[in-house]
Amino acid sequence: MSTPHPFDPLSPGEIVKAATIVRRELQGKDPNFRVITLKEPPKREMISFLDGGHRDQTHPRPVRAARVQVTIRGDSCPNEMVELIVNLDSGLIIKKEHLVGKHPYIDSAYMQAAEKACRADPRVEAEIQSLKLPDGAKVVVEPWAYATDGMNDMSARTTMCWFYMRLVDHPDANYYAYPLDLCAEVSEDLQVTRIYHLPSSEDERIRKDARPYDHSKVHPTALSEYHPDLRPPPRTTTKPYQVIQPEGPSFSVEGNLLSWEKWSMRVGFNYREGLTLHDIRYEGRSLFYRLSLAEMFVPYGDPRTPYPRKGAFDLGNDGAGMNANNLRLGCDCLGLIKYFDGWHNTAGGEPLKLPNVVCCHEQDDGILWKHTNHRTQNAVVTRSRILVLQTIITVSNYEYIFAFHFSQDASIHYEVRATGILSTAPINNDHVGYGTVVAPGVLAPYHQHLFSLRIDPAIDGHANSLQVEESHAMPINDPDVHNPLGVGYTTQSKIITTEGGLDLDFASNRTFKIINEGKVNPITGTPVGFKLLPCYSQMLLAHPQSYHARRSEFGSHAVWVTRYQDDELFPSGQHTMQSLGGEGISSTIESRKGDVAASGVRNEDIVVWHTFGSTHNPRIEDWPVMPSEKMIVGLKPVNFFTGNPGLDVAVSTQEQNQSVLVGDETGCKTGVCPRL
Amino acid sequence: MSTPHPFDPLSPGEIVKAATIVRRELQGKDPNFRVITLKEPPKREMISFLDGGHRDQTHPRPVRAARVQVTIRGDSCPNEMVELIVNLDSGLIIKKEHLVGKHPYIDSAYMQAAEKACRADPRVEAEIQSLKLPDGAKVVVEPWAYATDGMNDMSARTTMCWFYMRLVDHPDANYYAYPLDLCAEVSEDLQVTRIYHLPSSEDERIRKDARPYDHSKVHPTALSEYHPDLRPPPRTTTKPYQVIQPEGPSFSVEGNLLSWEKWSMRVGFNYREGLTLHDIRYEGRSLFYRLSLAEMFVPYGDPRTPYPRKGAFDLGNDGAGMNANNLRLGCDCLGLIKYFDGWHNTAGGEPLKLPNVVCCHEQDDGILWKHTNHRTQNAVVTRSRILVLQTIITVSNYEYIFAFHFSQDASIHYEVRATGILSTAPINNDHVGYGTVVAPGVLAPYHQHLFSLRIDPAIDGHANSLQVEESHAMPINDPDVHNPLGVGYTTQSKIITTEGGLDLDFASNRTFKIINEGKVNPITGTPVGFKLLPCYSQMLLAHPQSYHARRSEFGSHAVWVTRYQDDELFPSGQHTMQSLGGEGISSTIESRKGDVAASGVRNEDIVVWHTFGSTHNPRIEDWPVMPSEKMIVGLKPVNFFTGNPGLDVAVSTQEQNQSVLVGDETGCKTGVCPRL
């Protein structure tokens, strides 16, 4: 086995080793292994390794370490969380901490037990009976992590179970089409502690009385099913479309080191963030130390109890890595595909393979650049090739497709697509102000998807600054300003000196540049940098005093800048399950406020976090399965190079691209067209 | 010859016929034919035709008419513009108007004459001599239409000539890399009326004295050339990437009627707007009567004379159709390509073919929708196919790539890519507040690109309204509002009743919906509609009193709504060449203000105009040719259908898609990979 690179995820053997060490440490405690993952080395050591160790194998390697989270039956708590940091080189425990009152991410085995507990509860059964469901209905219980609303004691887990039914006898029937007027709260020890009847019109609140299911809400499957078994035959008009690369891919992979065109980077993966990217370089020049999706928060906007308990931290609570799809050739990705596997662990501490969680492939992206000299009519055109690293996660009803796109012009785009099925609630014939009726009796409630993209820059080194530039009209009647015809405009910029949150403003063309003030572009005379192309989005709507706001924190500003600290990876805090708030990015910033040595962000190792997303007030076109909704963030060089980095891309030729003419002249309308 | 559809552009025969009629009308005047184009029928007649005539051939057809613009030697003006509307069915002139003080779009033959006049002028020659250019330098004169700055009499054309040099003896050498300190103004009668020495540092103004060229600004071609003849060999790492469609395209074309998946539309083309789309339907349901790029304005932000004269109306002055590229198979488009030709006319009134001005092809666009049932682990995934209609224009130094993307989920995206070469100005060793130094002695000035997308909706009919919806947090301590936990939010909407300009606001998730209040969605209970996904952009920076603002008008608001009027197609007015202002969208709205019958926009035939673009403060990476800068606008159904319109797209299969696995296990890293 070759020596792993310090950024490599833990190998199966390392997972076994970490578990063995922890099991020995916790003798007799029967640990439930929730996490065995790489503890990334301190950046201080990594910088030294990357700068020296890249070339010089005699350079000391950072210690290889694992972060392990287990739950054990504690003295006072049936589900006590212990976190251990294990030195895999020495076999020693570096740190061991009992995290009282914290919960690890969702335990799917436990959730299934909660579901079963619900079904086994005679009161729940009686409630189901009183709904007088249609013949053949099969009840489905969907357990959700409890979003703190201040009404329950937090020391123990609470699970919210939502009820649906399947009317069609098929395992993939869309039960979200039949939300039931029932909801149960399940305690840590798997007891049903409360049953709710859900509000069903604008003025209604939770009720004591059951209300029988309204059989007029039963509707044709064509309105609500997405599975092809349950649908009419699909359209047949879409002809096959295939991508061939006769000389193979333009990328190469050695272990987790990915090289493509002038890019290099290391591909990482963990249970929580899913895909992570490390040490991203272009022509060997350092750009980013680490890029990752750091958190996601999906709060629902219906104010009526118990709906405020719907607010999902899809990374902190669920795990983007844990829920990453096993991607399929020809389905999730088109063309020549390289897959990366992930490794997690079982409850017993054995390695668990997560196959094909990341796919890597190239795409044609239209025209990279073109110019026609109007004097000669000579056109020069190059096509744009991009490298795509894609991962897809399923979080209960929803899917998210996350993709990094690398371009030949040295830009990076991060694309999020939201798809999947809307989380639904029952409704009568009324309309409410917090949702859309997407099928008879089915309310798709308003909600938000807020993402935090963590950008850990290393723009030509680690001392970076965040510069905010705006474009402003010059005054027209100021005797000190030469603007006689009123057309002048100029830029104004400032460099952020202390940690904090900032907002977007397209009206002033506000631009966020990550620059290295110590490296001046020899031609422009300005610091080298990369700019953020933000995704303009509404921020969190929940009131700042609400649990949603206090727990998520990152949703109040579009751009955050912080001083780099090891292990500060998550803008809503390390442990989001039933968190009480005050552990996220704004709290961290507040805690360092005034401590200039710790909070200065000018010419320092900084991290930039971009909050973006969508206020998703569903439309019926999102039902029964939602067409992908794209959100795109970009990072582009700005006076970093000495010219267009894609200038040396070869011009496009028909000889290479083998396109085919369609037209009357070839008689080719529907058949195979001859190549010209 | 078959009867043309009323939306079909004029055929060559019709162009000949129109010219013949006009020549007869203007006997002895020796007209210079600038425009012979379709005059689209009155919408009133077209609605009747489309509703009835689609099916019923006995329905009366609208009159076939041509709009003709000629210049003639007038009594007082050497270049008098006459516009004629010709009835091609009867051969009669419907309308004839002498447009005093107006100018047609740029006459390239005249521009070449202006260029020659400059070179022939002995004062200009003396100025060039005094520049003491390097040996072998070839001077290039770039004539620009004069952007009104109030300093010249407008009754005659003025041309601004900018000077550059080529140092490399190659016809495609990038002369923008060597802007010279010289500028000449040329009069209508081709006399050089003024010579400027350009300001070259922040505080400098135009000067009397010439300043010799600073030979230290001569730099290696690798920094400034884009043509492959003048560049080092290109990178060879990009492997071929081909698209094959073994069963042919999924679209079909009959004349200008294009059908694809459930879409149908008619493809139009004219000298000014270039590509236009008409009668866009999905499953036969009417969505848009007409979609087009209506105007573009590119004002430069340098306040120093004569730079305020740089402000280009790329449609009104140059013509997106006139300047449309002849697209090449395998270069501009990849895969199976159908091309459309355009027709224009010569100065003599003969038909002039503009070949391959529009390409039509399909693209794979990643995943359309996906869901994995977490209970069964069954994944259903469909890939998204899009239909692309692309046209590319060259306007002097710049290129714009315009593409409509039609999706299987009934959404439309309009993508603009800006590429080409920056317009440059000379600079000394100074830095100025209105530009970026991109090469020694080369200033790329700040400028804006503002586009106006004209959306003429017909959402299930022609009586439409514009609804503005926002998402707002509910108050937290209002006793009349039930929001105990502070998480509630709801939407507020209003319907616009009178014409005007509106602004974007992502902070309130402000959404613009074009709705048909007369057609209520049977499930959601709300009016059917389409929403605009805007491109968030800074509006025009030039002062409202400036000529730039007064001439362009549309740049002051992101969304405009007007009442439909035949021939109201251009938001900066019909004639933009040297216009004085007051002819654009806001003036039109102002002129109808108070006249409720003419300006009401609720339940009326309305037009929505979206202003978007970029404040382009160049980065050196845009030099010497700019990587495409994408701007995207979307139109999506919102409660128009009764579910996801792409639900019936067949699931993706490897059998159809024939993807190829790359990996160690197949030993396939660089060679041809076996299909699995």
C-alpha cells in the first residue's frame, strides 16, 4: 500500500485501524461508530508539506489522523456522543471528548426504529383507523430530525414522524401525493410522546379531533407519479445523443490527484461535505487551498405548529457524503466517465464502501472565445471544454446535484441543481399564504434552500485579502471632477480588515475580489486576484430571534470573511442536530471581535463563505418531481495572469469535431446523416 | 414558389419586387437601398390568422408588405433618408416618408470611404509622421459612428476615426494592441474636420501637440496576438470530443417552422435584430407572440473628450442581422446542425444572401430531473435535452453570441456571451480611474454592455398582465398575525396597471410573472403564467441628463412593461444613429401617460422588456481576446401546466447514451476505451 497523500480520505485499512484503537480505548462501552473520517492536518503543516514536500520527499509528513465519533450508553444519557482524534501513525488517542448535549448526524437505523415505533403504537393505529383511508391504502411514515422550536428539552433526541399513504401497490409509488392529517413526536427511547392533527386551512391550528380523509382528494396517478412503471409510456421524440472521445479523456488521475489541461487538484470526500477539493492549482500556481460545500439549511415558512419543526441541515444533520448517490454510467453522466468511490464505516467500525459517489468527465461548453477580423473576414474560434466533478445527494424527498466546473480560461463554476420531490402537507379546499396546492389535497409549502460555499483561497500564497469594488457614476456638477458630459464612471474599492458578513449589491456592481496584495500583476499594476461571481439570492427570511436564524447563522449575509482556523469548516457549527444556536459563523466572529491578532483578515490566511440559494415558493411544474433548478456561483481570475489563460486552446476544426449538417440538401431529416 | 407564411422574412424574389416598386416610385433619384425587410403584419390581423388561418386556409391572409429604407441626394441634405412601406401583393406604396434629420444604420461602404478620406488627408499624414512610429508599422484606421455628445450639428453624419498600428506584417495582426495618440473627425462629405491628440493620463485632456510614439511600448506578440499564425503552437492536451446522434436530430424544419419535442415556433431574421422568434407554442398552447433582442447599448465610461463619443447601439446603428457571422460546421456549433440563411439587399436593391446566420442544434444539458426513493433505493433519472438557436455577431472589435435554449420542461433561456477584443486607447505609464492597462501602453476602458430583450407574451392568449410578487417575513410580534416562532413568511403581490419601468430586488425575492388573469390553473387556483428569471445587472451609469442616457432610455430600469403597439420594437427608438434622445421607451410611455385607453397594461396585450448586461471593467484575462462572459435570462412556466412538463421524458439508459467508463480497471487512461 503506497503512502497516502495527507489530503487522501482514510483508506479502508485506516478505518479499521482507527476503529480498533477506539474500541480498545472504550473497552466494554460497545460504541456505535457514527464517523471515522480523516482529520485533515493543520494547515501550518500542510503548507510546509505542499511547498516543500511536493518536490522533496525528505520533508516531514503531517501526522495521519482520524476523527472518530461514537455514541455510547452514557451514565445519564442513553446516547452519549464521544469524539476522539486518533493518531494513526502512533496508534495513540490525541484527544477524547464527551460531547454532552450534542448529537451526531442522523442515524438512519434509529430513524427506522422510530418509524417502526410509530407503527407499533396503538394510539397511532387508532388515529390511522379514524382517518378512514381508502381501501388498499398503505400508510408510510417519514421520520424527520426535529428542528429545534424551543418546545422540547434538547438533551435527548426527538423525531418528528410525518404520515403519508400509498394508494398504488408499487414500492415506488409517490406517497408525497397523499399527505395525511397526522404527525407524531417520538422520544429518544422510541416512545410516541405526542400526536398532532395538522392545520389544514390558513386559520386552523393543530387540533385534538381527527378528521377523516377526504376521498375526493384521490386523483389519477398521471398527476402524481414519476416512476415509469406508474406512468403512461414516455415521449419517443427524443433521439439518442451520444458523446464520443476517440482518443480518450483529456484528464488523468493518479490516486486522488486529478490533472486536466493546466489544472491540478486533489479530490477528497467525507461523510458530511461529500466532495471536497484541495490544493487547486493552475499551471502550478496556487489558487485555492480547499473548496467545499460547507452547509445547507432548508427552513420551511409555514408558521403553524408543528411546521416550524421542519428545518433541515442537509449537511450537518444528514451528510452530503452519507447520502451521495451511486452514480450510473449513461444515466447521471454522459461521455467518458471516471468514478471516485467514497469510504465510510458501519456502526461496528468496519469500512463501508460508497461506490461511484463522484463522477468526473468532460463537457463541451460552447464557444470559449471568437473573433472575426472584419477587414479580412477571417474568423478564429475555439470551443470551450470543461471538466465536471459531480456528486448527487438524496435527502429524503429532495435531490441536489452539485458540480464543480473547471474551464480552460482558469475559471471555476459551482453549479447546484435542486430536483426531487417537494415535501408536502395536507390541505383542504382552502388556499394558504405559505404554499402552493400542487394536487388535490396536497400543499407544497414555501421554503428556502440556503447553501454555504466555503472558499479557502491561496491566491499565489496564503496571505490574502478581500477587496470590495463598486462602480459609481462620477458626479456631474462637481468643479473638482472632470465629467463635462456626464458619462464618466469609475471604481471605488476598499479592503476588508476585520471578520464579518457582507451583502451583495448588483446596483453598484459590487464585486468581491480575493487578492494577494503582496503579488502585483506586472502589467496591470494591481494585486493578483480571483473574483466571486455570486448567485444573487434572498437571505434567510426567518426572524433573527427565531431558532432557524440562531441555529443557521450563515443565512443572514451573502458573503462572509473569516480568519482561517483549523477545523472551522461549518458555518452553522460542528453539531447541528437539535442545536440551540450560537455555534455558527457569526458567533465565532463575535467571539473574536476586538482581538485583532485573531480576527484581522487583511494580508492574512482568510476564508470566504458565500451564502446563496433559492426562496422556493413551489409552482405546480415542480410536481410530482421537480425539473432541475440551477444555481451557479463563479470564481474568475482578475488580473491574476498576464492575459487570457485560454488563449492557447487550439482553434476548432471540423476535422476534430466531426459535426454533421442537417438540411434539405442532404435529404437528411430523420435518418442517419452523412458526414461531410 | 409556395405562399410565404406571414412571419417569413422576405424571399429574394420579394426583395427584388420591393426594390423594383421603390425604384419606380423614386424615378431618377438613384436610391441607395439600405433596408428591404419584412414589415410584419399588424398583430390584430396576425391573431386572426394564427387562430383561424393555422387550420383554415380560407381565412384571409394579412397583406405581404416590405419596409424599405433608402437614402437619396436630397435638396438640402446629401444623404436624405426615405422610408417606404410597399404592399407586395398589390405593388402599391402604402406609405412614403422623408425622415429629415434621421440617419439609417451604419453604411459600411461609407465607413470605408471615411477611412480612406482620413488616410488621404495631408494633415493626418503629417500627424502620423510626427508620431515617429517603429519601422514597418502599418497604420489602421477604425471608423466609428459618432455617439452624440452635443458638440456637433446632427443634421449630417459625423464619423470618428480611431488610429492603431500593426507591427506584424500579417492581415490578422491585432492592431488593438497598438492604439495611437490620434483621432480624427470626418464630416458627411468626407472631410477631416478635426484632429485630436488623445488624453493619456488621468489629468490630461486633448492636446494640440503631437507626442511621438513611445517605442518602449512595443511588446512580444505572445502578449497581444490571438491569431494562430502569430502564436506559439497551441496546447495539445485537449482530446477530441464529438457528438453523434445515430438516429438524427429530434427537431424538424419545414420552411421557417421549427418543431422540437413539444415546442413549435417560427424562425425569423432581419438586418437589425438578427434572429427573431414568432408564435412560440408548447403542446399547441400559445406562450409568446415574439421574442427578440431589441437593442444593445455599449457606452464607455471615460469622461475625457473625445471618449464620450464612444457609445454604440449595436442593433440600431450596426445591425445584429447585418453583422451576423457565417457559422461554420464543427467550429461554431457541435453535433447535428441545421443552418438558416438570411437575406438582405445590396445598395442597388438586389438580394444579398447572408449564409448560415442561425444554427439550430441539440445539446445534452445534464440532468433534467432525478429522484431516488430512499426506501427502495430505486433511482429514476432523466437527462435534459435542449434545443439551441444560436447566432453570432461581430461588431468591430467585439463578438456577441446570442442563443435561445428551449428545454423539455417548457422553460426558455436566453444566453448572451460577450467575446472578441476590447476596444483600446493609448496610455502612458500612468493608471487612470476608467480603465485597465492590459498591455504596455494599452488601456482597456471601462464600459457597459446593456441589452434589451423584448418579450411579447401571449400566455394562453393576448390579454396578459404583469404581476410582481415578493416574499416577506411575517411580523413576529403582531397580535393579528400567527407567527409565534418567527419562522413564517408569505408572498405579497401586485398587478401592474400602467406602463412603466421597474427594478429588480433579489433581497425580497421580487419575481416578475406574466400571467393571464382570465385563465385559472384548475389545481393551484391561480392564473396561468410564465416568470422572468432576470439577469441581475447594474443599470446605465451615465447621468440621466447625459446624451448616453437620453438616447438609450431603456438602461434606467431592468423591467419595462408597455402596451403593445405595432412597430414599437426598439426601446431606444426607431433611428438611433446620431439620435438626440427622447425617442425611446420612457419617452413613449411618457407620451401615453394619462391616456388610460392607450397605456393600461392589465389584461391587455402587453410587452415586457428586460434590460440586463454587464459593467465591464476589463481584467487582463480579457486580453488579447476575451473568454466568453455569459449572461443568462430565463422564462419559466409558473402554474401554467398541471405538473412538470418534462415528466414524460424517457428515463436515461446506458443503452441509449453509450457512455464509457474510464478507470484503472479497464486499463483505459489515454486510449480508446471499450464500451461496457
